[in-house]
Amino acid sequence: MKKNISRLDKNLHLITPSQKSDVKWVSPLHPSIRVEGLPWFLKNNGLFNRFPRSVEKMLRPEVWALSECPAGGCITFRSNTTLLRIKIKNKDASHMPHMPLSGSNGVSLFVGENNDLRPWGTAIPDMESSEFEREFFTNIPPEERNYRLYLPLYHPLQSLYIGIAKNSIIKPPFSHAISKPAVFYGTSITQGGCASTPGSDFINTLGRILNIEMINLGFSGNGKGDIEVAKLMAEINAAIYVLDYLANVNNDLLQKTLFPFYSKLRHKHKNTPILLLSSPCFWQVDFNPALLKEQESKRDYLMSFYVEQRKNGDPNIHFADVFDMLAFATENAYVDGVHPTDHGFTIIATRLAPVLKRILFRNITK
Amino acid sequence: MKKNISRLDKNLHLITPSQKSDVKWVSPLHPSIRVEGLPWFLKNNGLFNRFPRSVEKMLRPEVWALSECPAGGCITFRSNTTLLRIKIKNKDASHMPHMPLSGSNGVSLFVGENNDLRPWGTAIPDMESSEFEREFFTNIPPEERNYRLYLPLYHPLQSLYIGIAKNSIIKPPFSHAISKPAVFYGTSITQGGCASTPGSDFINTLGRILNIEMINLGFSGNGKGDIEVAKLMAEINAAIYVLDYLANVNNDLLQKTLFPFYSKLRHKHKNTPILLLSSPCFWQVDFNPALLKEQESKRDYLMSFYVEQRKNGDPNIHFADVFDMLAFATENAYVDGVHPTDHGFTIIATRLAPVLKRILFRNITK
């Protein structure tokens, strides 16, 4: 193991807490704990997979493999615990050079009341080990609070246990602004690449702003409009379906897949809003005219598709122009010009929030 | 080597370009290339170290080791090249779980005219190799542009060569708003932990906003007010000295070191602005009253020190309250509650920019 610079800085050391007899370990299958963003979690007997175990053979192998990453999943509960730990088993310690282990393989903690969930910390894995235990806090007053733990964005989580004070209780968490979830389909950007923490991708950030359950069906490099995914999405009774897969298809494949994908959802859900998103504007557009042309042509097609469906009498199809939200030449917005940083994700979430409010939360609708 | 998820997503593959006969490799010691942020670069014969080679034995070993990371260093030039590559040799491929290889060991490219430098991309290292070659672009029109390559924030760079088109020329880059640099002294946050790219820490971002050369003397975990560092800083003829080391000292050490550090600078530079910065407000403050007390007590001392020096007749000492700039409970601002993400860094840079403008760039000063 090569020594990294954190040996020189104690603030960057990761600490495995010593064993304590007053910690009670709880499974996410606890009846008062709600696991959000993983609609088949109970059906899968506690497997952290974004799809039901039964569909493995129906999907392209890449989509299935990526569905094993619990992107957008979170564990929520209410408790009067005075300490909080987690114990994690990941598949291994693999990660990417674009994204820190903290974001791909770690867990974020947010705590607070309705519409005021605050960031309390991140459980960051060790560089070389697939298993780790972290203590978020200890010795706080035994008052009831809401807890939300966001799960790894880019790694197949194998098991997770929550450590609370032995004498504390667990209750169901607060309820959301609406009971149905928002379901996003898309790419690596949708999945959360390359957020620094699992709580800072645009979907989880948007979920906190709006107080909605989010379901993240982003598949890194594999948002190719697979009809099997549309079929699975249609099984979810959603508040809104968001299609965000332009970055993973060329214009031909977009034109081939968009109508069938849309129809599969619309057929089963006559009036549910379907929101089409253009891609963020990539840095390379400033010097690569062919890329601009490609981004524009897919965006043009998406807009024409939107206009056509409106004309055909679908008032519940919507379009939002992420291309000019995470806009041309935005500094610090990407790791590599394509995959947003926490800054890029915060911009997308902040600018998409009013779009979802307009569609879902107008005060007067008739 | 464990396989990471980028095997499933071609957009996350890193490409080593094939050899081309029309590439000319240029050293940063080229007479028309300006290396900024590393004031002893020429004296060190092209070593990417933030301090002169001769002072190694004078410094604490941790400070010396960290000075080998070229944080805040950048290579700037003007060229009509039609392609750009870099060839890098790092010490090894070590990195931290809080910070992607792209930020700690990579190189960022910005291109454009005065006050409009735009992000064009990042050279991201391979996971397992200390050497890498990347192509930022090829086949653009042969027009003159300014180029800026930001160097690794958290890794000792061993060598770097710039590949341009064989028939292209290199000229000195555009000049800055002022000829003297801004010199920052501080901690891991100052050094750039945990930015996703070398261009997105707050110092490099601020340098672009203000068009000033920045010198980054942040030393991860080791901004302990070392008087030897003050001595070296005083050798630099600066536009402003910024002291930003509260996060690495307790109140005792702050009180012991601040006056000698300040005096060392003030003695040699009677009228140069000295700016004192409080630390960002850490996430843990929401649930750890002892940490709040510690952050407040050091900030209180800093403010009292500022007031005292003003009373003693120093009109060129300044204070800026980063504590309420990267403020309480800001979402997506940190990796771990302490080390900013690109979002946190962008907030600091954006809010510090008017402070530096007020001190350095008022239109009417008398």
C-alpha cells in the first residue's frame, strides 16, 4: 500500500471506533425503518439493489450490474439515540480516479426536521478494505430527531447495520410532501457521478429541497432507453417520471427509443407527468464544434418530441432545459467536463427544483 | 487490481493517446512559459516545490514534505497550437479516500482571454500508474490563445512536459491585473483539500476571478504558524498576505504564533495588506457544541487581534469572516464536514473576491 498524504494530517485520518457495549445494531429491515429509493428492497429481502432480483436475466448485463449500486437509496428513521454508528460491507474497495471513495462507496448522514435536514457527516471507507465501521457522533442529548443515511452511489453495497444507543427507540420518519416518489431514468450523471458524497448528487439534493422520495434509475454509460427498464419503471406508482438519458445515446438511438419508452409509461399512467430533460452543457463544447452539434441535435429532437406530444393532446408531458441550467463554460462544475462535481450538481438541483414545483406543487391548479 | 465501475461506461475510460510525429514536447523551463505560484521554480532548476530546495533542513519535515506538492502552481503561456497534450510523472499513484485522483494528482486546463479563462478539461491519472499522458484537444484552428495548466494539489509532481503542434509557437501569457502576487498561508483547506480538480480549490478560483497570481502556502494539517514559513513568505514581494491557519491550531498555539508571524511580515513590508481569515463553519458545529466553542474562541481571538493592531496604528491589517461565508449547515459544501467540495470552494472564492477587490482594487483610494 502506497502511503497517501493523510499520514501528515490527523484531520484526514479515518477512525474505526472502539467496540462499546452500549451500542445496539439494527438492520434496515427493522419494521420502523423506511428504506427509500429502492422500491423492491423488501421484495428482495433486504438486498440493496435498484431492481427486483427476479429480473436479472431480462436486462442487459451492464444495466443489471449497475442496478446493484444503491444510488439514490436512503435509510430513514426517527430516534432519540445519543450515538450513531454504521457498519458497512462493500463488495470491495474499488473506485474510480474521477470520484472519491467517499462518494462512490461511502454513506452520508443528514439529520433534522421536516424540510430542514442538515448535513452531519460522511462515513468514508478505508482505501484498502471493503468493510468499515464509523461513528457519526456520540453523547448528544436523547431527543427525537429524523435521520437519513444516503447509500453508496457507485458501488454494490453488501450489508449495512446501524448502531444506536442500547436504550434508544426507533420510530418511522416524518412523511414527505407527497406520498408518491419521483422516478428518474438516465445516465452516469443521473446515477451521481462524480459527487463527493452520496448526499450531494442532484437527485438526492433535489429530494431534500422538495421533500419527495426520489428513485434514481441512472445507469452509468447505459442509459440507452432500454424498454425493459421502462417496463420496470411503469410498475412504480410515481408522482412524476423524469427521462434524462440524452448523454448515453446518439440521435439515432434517441429517436428509436424515446417514443416506445414514453409510450410504455404513458400507456399505464394516463395522467402522470413525464418530464424530459436535456443534458448539461459540457465544457468541451467551447472547443469541439462536433460535440456542440451532437448536444444540440439531441436537444432539438427532445424539444420536437415534446411539442409533438403536446399537439397530440398530452398536457402532462414537460420539458426542462438542463443544457442552459448547468450552462456553457461553468467553472468548477465538472470533474472532466462531463461529470458534475458537487458544485455542478447543486446548480442542477437548485434550478430543477422550481420546475418540479411548477409541475407538482402549484397552489391553485384549476 | 480491482475492477472499478468505469469498465461499464466508456465515458469514464481514460485514454492514453497514440504517439504522433507532429507533437513537439516543451519543458515548463521554456523561456516564454511562465510558471506561477511557485516563486522558487527557476531557482530550484525546475523542481515543482513550493519552497527553495535549500531550506529543507530549516522546516519541520511535514511542512517540507507537503511543500513538494505544487498546490496553486500553474503553467501559463500563449500559443497558436492546434493540439495540446501533457506527459506527467508523479511520485506514485497514492491518493486519499476523500479526494479523487483527478484533484490530488491531476492537471486542469483553462483557456481563453484576459478575465475570461474557461475550463477545457482535466488530465486524470490512471488508478495504478504514476506516469500518464493525456490529450486535451486536437485539430482546433491555429489561433493564439492563453493557456493555463493547474498543477496537482496534493501530490509531489516529478516532471511535466507540454505537447504542442510541431509548427506552433509559444509566447508569454497575458499579464495580470497587478504585477505582485497574493500569498496565502494556511491549512489543508488552503492547500485545496478536497477539490475534484486542481483548478477548483478556492485559491485558484479566486485567482481567476481577480486575475492575480496566487501563491498557495497551505500545508495539510500543518498550518501551525511556523515562524520559518513567515520568514520565507516575507521574501516574496506580495500584493497581500493572507493568514488562514485557524483550523490547524488550538487557541493557545494561535495566541502564541499569530503576533510573531504577523510581525515577521509587517517588519519587512510596512504597508502591504495583511488579511486575517476565520475558518469556514464546519458541519459538526450543529451537534458538537465543543467544536463550536473552539471555532468561536479562535475567531474571537482573531478579531481581537485585528482590532488591537488597528488601534496600534496598522491601517493595512484586515479581517474577513469566512466562518459566515462558507456558513453554518451548508449542504454539499464539504466531503466530511471540514474539507470543502468544489461547491464549498466556489462559495468561499465568490464571497472572498469582493473582499480582495475592496482591499486591492478600489477605484478611488484617496
